[in-house]
Amino acid sequence: MRTTLRLAALAATLSVAALGTALAADTGGVLSKAVGGYTFEDAAKEAPGTKDFHSKDGKLTFAIVTHTAGNGFFDPTYVGAQVAANAFGINLIKLGSEAPVDDIPRELEILNQVAQDPTIDGLILTTPQSGAYDDLVKKLEAKGIPIATTNSFDPNLYDRSNISHTGQDSGAAAIGGEALAKCLIDKKVEGGSIIFPSTTTLGNEEVNRRVTAAFEATVKALNAAGVLKNFQVDAGPKNIGIDVDKDNIVGSIVSLFESRKDVVGAFAANGFVTPALGDAVGQLKLNDKVCAFGFDLGPKQQEQIRTGALTGSLGQQPFLQGFWPVMQLYLQIDRGIAAANLDTRAQLVTKATVDKVGKRFEN
């Protein structure tokens, strides 16, 4: 009892390091060895052969490849990957389609080049189009190169269960759909059109699923409030979005608003269409007059939230989408730790909270 009281008093006044010293002197409670007999200090060291994994060149080299490096969304992803690479002395090659919109053929072209590089020891890639990456996975796995996917999830990817994934589940878009319905109810909007513009022809399965999740959540929330009958909720014929022109994205959304005449709410599902939605709202001088929600939190979206061109947007913490895959590949190589998924979740940001995000490149 006296020992417990002395420890409680020490814990209240000493730093962690000082408390550890006191514990060692008082009870011998500081741990230096595992039950198995090895020391934690030795166990924490990198394995001797890790730097010579696969390429045998004395260093680990990872490549990270995305389907659009041209609109800024993945910038924090590359930053996160670099932070993890720096921490473990990994050479990181950052690659991606130069286009500001999803460019899956270009991503595949880059990936096939990477697969021929004898210095690559690990690969991180986005997989927005289901079934497009199976041959690549088979080729790299045959060479013994570990793979991690990030951002966009292909549930049917070859050997999916043995490949880690980092990203936001597409179902998280439901948070945006719920927020859209709540905005309309709080504003006491009596009726009108709610639209879900998207570049459906680009074939991004992840984005399609987000639109469906947001659409279903909006319908459910409006129905629960007893007002669904007052609104025309339109996510296209397959509920994956109303297709808009990727080459005239703002103009086509403006035309969509004007053709419906009574748009009171809208939701966009990625970092390309969302800022275009905000621009369209601004051009039509509808700031703070419609409930406009989107996905991703680039600098432009954050500014649109401040001006009311967007009511809110969902962040998926892209920094983690670069940081964790690098860590996961390193752990697989050095520790033999099995593929482990990380859900980066959804963060709804509105005018009330926008100034709390975006610190040090995280969004």
C-alpha cells in the first residue's frame, strides 16, 4: 500500500523519464527484456538483410503511383509517403498521371514501366478501375515485390486479401448525403431538385460508389423527416451520378443547374467535380443559397467553404494515404507483418470548422 502511494505521488510530479528511474529504484518495474529473453532494444533494430531485399542494392526503393497528380489532391499523399520514407531511409519515387482528372490509361502506362524497373522493392498504387490492375499484381507478385493499394479500393483485385489498403471507405460519403438533407431541413426548404453531378464516363468505381452512398443517405434522411415527396433527388439512371463534361466541367454544371431551374441541393464526389460545383454556385450567385456539398479538401474547396460556394466537404486525410502504405510495405519486408488495412474515415468540414484543417499539408 505504501509503495502504491509513493508511486502515485511520483507520477504526479515527475516526467515520464524520471518516473521510469524512480520505478527502477523502487520496484524494479522497468521492462528491458521480453518474456522470451531478448531485449527490446535489439528487437527494435532493422533486420540485417532488409536493405538488400529484392534488388540487392543496399537500399529499399518504393514507387507510389496515382491516377491523377495534376489537381493537387494527392499532394499530401506524396508528402505523407515521403515522411515515412525519410523515417526509414527508403528511396521513394513519386509518380502519377499529369492530368487534373482521372487518367487511368496513363496510370497503367506508368505502372507497366515501374514493373520493369529492377531497382523497385515495393509498389503503392491507386486502383480506381476494377479489374484493370490484376495482370500488374500477378507480375509483381511473381517477382516477390510487395504491393499496397491506397485511396481507391478495388474489392475484386487479384490477391486482395493479401494486399493492404489505406483509404476512406466509399460508404463514408453517406455523411455528406446526411449533411445535405440536414441543411435543407434546417433551412426549411420546402422542395426542389437535388442533383449529384459526376464524371461517370471516366469509370472510377470508387467515385461511383460514393455517389450512390450519398444519394441513398440523402433519400433516407429526407424520408425520415417526412419531406422526401417534396424533392426530386437525381443521381442519374444508375444512381452513380448525372454525367457532366470533364472538358467543360464548370460550364456543364452551370447548364445542369439552369436546366433544372429549381436546384436547392447538390453533392459532388471527388476532388475534380467538387471545386467545379463550387465555381458553378459562385457563377450563379447562389452562395449560401443552396446546400452544396462535396468530397476532398484541397485549398480551393476550403476557400469555397469560406465564401459559401460550398456548404461543406468531406476530407479523407490523404496524408495518411501516403504515410501508412510506405510503413506497411516496410513492415512486410522487415518484420513479415501481414497486410493490414487502415480506414482514414471521413471528416465533414463546414464554414464553422474550415480554419481548423489544412495545417502542414495534411489536407
